[in-house]
Amino acid sequence: MNRAENPASGGLNAVAIADVAVIGGSFAGISAALMLARGRRSVTLFDSGVTRNRFSAHSHGLFGHDGTPPDALRLAGRAQVLAYPTVALHEARVTAAVADGDSFRLTDDAGHTHVARRLLLATGQTDILPPLPGLAECWGITAVHCPYCHGYELADRPTGVLMLHPAALHQVQMLAHWTADRALFLHGQPLEDDMRRHLTAEGVAIHDAPVAALLHEAGQLRALVLEGGQQVAREAVYLGARTVFASDLALSLGCAVTEGPFGNHVVADEWGVTSVPGVFAAGDLARPMPSAPQAVADGAKAGVACHRSLMTFA
Ligand SMILES: Cc1cc2nc3c(=O)[nH]c(=O)nc-3n(C[C@H](O)[C@H](O)[C@H](O)COP(=O)(O)OP(=O)(O)OC[C@H]3O[C@@H](n4cnc5c(N)ncnc54)[C@H](O)[C@@H]3O)c2cc1C
């Protein structure tokens, strides 16, 4: 590790310069840190511990770990990466990151300064749920976003799809593979006649009125209540919530972003290279669709690319 003076402290204190600061210590970030550690680079891993899937008791679809509680998964990954002597963990939120010559200067929420030659952002996304009473309590249990994550466990139940986005029309058709009892809640949105006829012929019950609330017992959905008071018995509901970046670091660094179906994501190539030299991005932050196994894969690739960016080739 190199050392440099810290101008923020009047030049009296030395700040260690890590090869890479990985910001976000979940699926993507830990995976990236592991590759960098195995490449014998010094890594400062920052994590504020607020993962996107923390509302669910079990994480599905990652082989070797199918059904493992998300926190157990994250902590096991973290323990493995911390076994490498060149990795240091800060359980802190990075609040600012600025380019400073050939490196980046970070500030965390304890007011400490850190310096790294490369940045690897794996800070994820936050789901913005519509403010419907009962929804937050069901989120990640019986109100969910993805059939591949939750559909097997929620199969064969009376199921609804809440239309917040046109992708709901695709989802309600896909769900035929998980349940025979499907209802589409248009939530006040229009539906073309052809699609209405098609879905009705497929056996999908269509409700036009906006949803006012979810009735549940400890997160177990019982019914959707429509404006006007009608209750439609349902035991599972799918919805694609709007998303926002869990951290604005990518924006403040000037990374290019693009719009996906539910919100923006950072533009990065398949190796996690962003529009800002020295800044890499991986996981939900840089992909339109959320997925733990894909975040692991993205993190591994970005970790390798970041590692290679620190080498000199003839
Ligand atoms: C309810 C729910 C259930 C889900 N279930 C599944 C499932 O079963 N299977 C599946 O494949 N996918 C599932 N997903 C999707 C999955 O959660 C995400 O795809 C995955 O978490 C993305 O990993 P990530 O590392 O990109 O981000 P995250 O897991 O969200 O981790 C981001 C990390 O960065 C940290 N962070 C953010 N900003 C900062 C900062 N400034 N400084 C320091 N740390 C910071 C956060 O605290 C967090 O720990 C689910 C999603 C939801 C909403």
C-alpha cells in the first residue's frame, strides 16, 4: 500500500491509499472484492448494510445457497473476503467521492477520509413502493417483484398483479406458469381492448378501480381492497416498483446513466467499465433488472476488469 498526505487534515496525517475502494458490500461488491483480493490488491470495502432484499426471509436462485437468508449469505461472503489480508472493511456509508488526480478521495459518514486508485460502485437500488396501507408489511413476503425469486414458494395461490408499469401485462401472462388463478389490478391505468380481450380469454380477472389498501395478517396477504370498498381475495401480489439509486455517488462522480423500465441505471459495459475513468459499477446499480446471481457475476467481472486496469501491459 502507498501512503499519501491528507490535505484535509492539514497534511499532518497520512492516509493509506488502497488500490480499490469497493463501495457496497453485498452480492456485487463482495464478489468484486473477492476477485481483487485474489489478485493480491489492497481493497477497502465499505458497506452500510441496507441490502435491497432485506425484507425477504430467504434468497432464491443462487446455486449452493438457494433458500439461504440474505443476511447469512452476505455475512458468510463478507467473512470469506475478510480472510484475505489485503481487504479492510468499513461498516460505514460513503457520503462523498471526488476524483483527485490519479486517485479518488472518499468521505464516510463518520467523517473519515479514504483514498483509492480505483472505485468500484456496487451500491444497489432502492424500491419506492406506492403508499398503499399494508403494502410495506407484505413486501418481500407475499407482495413481490419477481416470479423467479418468489414464484415457486407462492405458486398455486390466488395471485394478483398490480399495474404500476406496462411490464405488468407481460408479468401477468408469465404467471400462468405459476398459478391458474390470476387477477390484474389496473389501478386506474388504461388497457387496450385487444389486450383486455386476450387476457380475459386467458382467464385473467381484470379490475379497473385503483387499489386502496392491502389486507394482511403479519405480511400474509388476504385481499386487495379497491377504491369503493370491494375486497378481492388474493394471497400473493406482484408489482414492479419504481427504483432510485441507493446512493448518489455515481451521479456525483458524473457516471452516465440511462433509463430502464423501473428507473435509471449506470451505463457500464459488460466488464463494469463506466463513462468515468477509474470508476467501475456492478450489480443492480448498473443493470435494469434485479438479480442476486447476476449481481454476483457482474461483480466478479468488474473486479477482474478493475484489477487489470491497475496493471501495465506492453
Ligand atoms: C424483497 C426482495 C427480494 C428479493 N429476492 C431475491 C431473490 O430471492 N433472488 C434474487 O436473485 N434476487 C432477489 N432480489 C433482488 C436482489 O435483492 C438484488 O438483485 C441484489 O440484492 C443486488 O445486489 P447488489 O449487490 O447490486 O445490491 P444490494 O444487495 O442492494 O447491496 C447494496 C449494498 O450497498 C450498500 N451501500 C449503498 N450505498 C452505500 C454507500 N454510499 N456507502 C456504503 N455502502 C453503501 C448497501 O447498504 C448494501 O449493503 C430481491 C429483491 C427484493 C426487493
